[in-house]
Amino acid sequence: MKVLVAAPLHERAISVLREAGFDVVYEEYPDEKKLVELVKDVDAIIVRSKPKVTKRVIESAPKLKVIARAGVGLDNIDLDAAKERGIKVVNSPAASSRSVAELAIALIFNVARKIAFADRKMREGVWAKKQCMGTELEGKTLGIVGFGRIGYQIAKIAKALGMNVLLYDPYPNEERAKEVGGKFVDLETLLRESDVVTLHVPLVEATYHMINEERLKLMKKTAILINAARGAVVDTKALVKALAEGWIAGAGLDVYEEEPLPKDHPLTKFDNVVLTPHIGASTVEAQMRAGVQVAEQIVEILKG
């Protein structure tokens, strides 16, 4: 059997596939035309957030039995086309939870203590000590929107930092909230009362532009917004307006409605905004776990 690895994959995951006796073919991020050629005789394909596994790709793969996404989302896979063919679609939702949680906490510290701004000024030869007055996190309220695997990890860290934790989730897990000292409230209350709001929800119809102009206006002027979920959870135009007019104190963003973020994007103009290039899952540990988990699922499915 043949497995096409169409995105970078940890060597341990490749070993899992080869030890199972599979022929592994590697082609990093092929475009649709190339992918159509590559899938003609494969039994499984592994992707990350790209390339896209479109209906055309699926229809070009008569032997295809498994599509694996080494990561969380399935945005780049035509799930309907896969279902029609009876192709199993698997991913590794738990692999990057800790990595994303730690990045979110890093962004909070970065914005609260103006670390990126201070670093830029130092490199410019400017001793901007007076401009770098920050705030402590202990005793502040962290609002976590989406209390799943990542939200839970963040809440554990926040508890250790001495923060109060408010939670919003349409499916509240009171037992887990109790473990981290969190309290479930409605979204509006969370936005009004939190000093930091961090977003960890999937991008679905109900969460598209969940954080819009109306909800940004509910936040404290001293509050920080963190988004390490999906870019379109936040209305970017509304966020730019909020930052320009001082509705909130700053933001830390790892995801965007348009990726890569254009060089001249308005968000790049704010000193109180920290930007990272969608690196939530970009740790050695998360990549290893994601690759091995999907490789093991492929082995299990193809070996029956």
C-alpha cells in the first residue's frame, strides 16, 4: 500500500508508516494539478493546513481510503466528497493543545509587558523605558472563549498565575471548570468583566465574526484580546477600528482572515499589537504528536 505525505511530517511518523510496510511518497505542498497526478495510486494521503484536498483530487484517487490531517482543523478537505466515496477522514485534535495554549499565554505576557515593542525600540537604539509601562497578570480576570482542550490548558496555566478565570462555551463542562477554578458566564458578561479575552473556538457559521464591533465595545478599555483560534472569528475591520479608537488596550494575534498577512496590513501599524505567523502548533513536540497520531490511525485503518 502507498501513502502520500503531502506536507512536512515528523520523522517518527514516517517510521510508523514504513514499519507497517507501507510505501511512503513525499511531495511538499503540491498544487492541485500536481496532487491530482500523485493520488492516482495511493491508499492514504497526509496533509496539514495545506494542500487542499478538493473534490477533483478525491475523484482522481480510485484507491484512496484515508485522508489524514496532521493537526486540528479539516477546513482544507472536501468532507462531502470524501463521505460520498466512503473515505475515512482523520486528524489529531489533541496533539497541539498544549502548544497553542502556551503560545496564547506568551502573547498575553507579550502584550501586557510590551515585550515586542521594547525589543523593536532596543534594536533601533531607543531606550524606551517610560513607554514600556506594563501590567501584571496576577489578580486579573482571564476570559476564555471556548473551553475545550486548549481552553482547559490555558485555564490551568492562568490558575497557576493567580488569575481569575471566566469561561464561555455553548457546552459547559462544570466538572472541568471546577478543576481550574473557572466560572461559566454568558459571552457578553465575559467580555465586559475580563482584563484579557482569549479565543479558542472552531470556525463555524456560529463563530464567524463572533467578535464584532458591538462585542468589542463591551470590552474594557484596558483589556487585551488574544486570537490563536481562526482569523475569521474576529471581524478584522472592527478590530482595527477598536485599536485605532482605543476601545481596547491591545491584541495578540496568531491567526488572520487573510493569510499570509499582507505586509502593509493595518494591523502591522499598531505598537500595541503582537503578530505571529500562525505558529500555535509549531513546536517540535506538537508536530511529533500530530504526525504519529495520524500515522497510527492510517495503519489501523489500512491494516483493518
